[in-house]
Amino acid sequence: MRIVSLRLPLLALLCFGLVFSRPALTAVMAAAPQPSGKQKPWLPSQVVTPKQALRELRGPVASRPHLLQVGFDVLYRGGHIPGAVYAGPALRPDGLEKLRATVSNWSRGTPVLIYCGCCPFNMCPNVRPAFQLLRQMGFRKLQVLYLPHSFQRDWIEKHLPVTSPAS
């Protein structure tokens, strides 16, 4: 259980943009739990860039996806994409239950876009389980926001729209 207790502080350090040397970053990430399974659960066509996501989120109301932030609450409280609903950290069972409860009454044909941004996309512990749960629940129009480095670097630092719960 020690690894679990280290997961949140490790991700918090990465999220707030602390700069590690390459050897230190490699050692830290090697010790961190990695997403399960090598194969991605999504198709390339289900991965959208920030620019594509903005177009969809600014499009006609009827075709806009529901936007879910599936990462840590500290990230959501610190700033999130306007309109995003906090759905809990999907790496934890309680986060998956929050996600399930959030979408339980939604039509399975509803477009859904999920994102986290806690760390580099290929290491994110939240996006994969959230995507898998939504697919298992029967959602057919799933997309995942590709933030290669982090929400901070790939969204906020590019001056894309951000809001916080207090806004």
C-alpha cells in the first residue's frame, strides 16, 4: 500500500510543473504505478487535441459533448475547462463510483469527452479506467482529450479557457 500513498504526492509534484532532471524523472516514474494494460482502449479517431476539443465545445449546443474531468479534485479546484463536470479520480474505486453516478442517467448516445491532465498522457492513471468504465456502461460516442504533457502545459499555458469552482 505504500505505492498507493505515494501516487497522489507524485502526481501533484508533476502537475505543478516541478522540473526534474531526466534521470530523476525516470526514477520517479519507474517507481510510480503505471496504467494497467499495454493496449489503448480507444481508437485514434477518439483522441482529440485541445484545438479540436475547443471547436466541439464551442459548436452547436445540441452536438456539444458532455465534458468530464476524471482526475484529482485539487486539479479541478485549481482550474478546469469551462463546463467540465468533476467526475472523480478514476484510478480509485470511489472515483469510478462517482463517475458511474455522474453519468448514470445520461443517454448512452450522448457524446462524452473526458480529460485528466495530471501528468503526461501516456502515464495518466485516470483516463484509461474512466474510458473503459464508460465504454462498459454502453456509451458509444466517447472521446479523450490528448494532453501530451499536462493540463497546465498543454491547456493553461496556451491561454485556453479555464475556470474554477469559485468563478
